[in-house]
Amino acid sequence: MSGAVPSPRASGSWASGEGVRRSMVSNRRVDTGPERALRSALFQAGVRFRKDFRIECPNLKVRADVAILGPRIAVFVDGCFWHRCPDHGTNPKTNAEFWAEKLDRNVDRDHRVNAALAESGWTVIRSWEHERSELAANRVLVALGRGVIAEAP
Ligand SMILES: [Zn+2]
């Protein structure tokens, strides 16, 4: 579940500015760069998976960014802004109350999703959008009991 917020790598003060604010408000579901990179790393490692896979948990509908159906591994690439990354999460000053509530709800939902998936027998792997795709892919490979892939220099 990632938003259309530009990567913190792309610009310094990325939560300010009208264009960025608009894209935060739209909260579109997009196939973000970090998700694509993770999928491509997994695919190259020979992992077969479904993307944007809907998982029905008791009382909760979940969409995993990547789902490996056999061993039941659900992978999420969390946007730094939307999921309050400890390194890049920000509290917008405009409409502060609205954003605080919304982001708190997101984090709360993440916890409920983790718990519901675990109860349904899924292993949950979360990575941040700022993480290198090789590291996220390696966590998946470890969960699969596979050797890790070499990191790009
Ligand atoms: Zn981050």
C-alpha cells in the first residue's frame, strides 16, 4: 500500500509544495518504483508471485503488493509518508489534524493487517519504499529458505 508521494531520495523537502500536496491528497494506488524494483528482483531470483493480491482475512480485506501463494508470504512495500517511516515520516503542517489522524489510521491498520494475516497463516514481510530492493528481496528469499542474492555495489 504505497501512495504517489515522491521518494525522499528525489528531493529534500518533499512533503511541502503544492504539487506534492496534491499528489498526497489523491492517494492513488500506483505501481510505484520501489514495488516494481522489488518484483523485478524477486522475478530474477526465480520467485513466482502474484502482485496486488487480495487476501480475505476474517473481517479485513487485504491487498498484498506481492503474495507468494504456496508458502503464504505476503509482502508490502510501505510508503515512507503514508506509513510513518521512522526516518522519513513527516507531519504536514497544513491540515495537521487531518493528516495526523489519517496517518495514525494507516499505521493502526498496518498492525491489524499484520495480525489478521498471521492468524490466517501468512508470513508478513514489510519493507520501506526507501529500502534497497535487494534487501527487501533477500528478506523474502530468507523466508523461503533460499540463498540470498548478491547486493549491487
Ligand atoms: Zn523511509
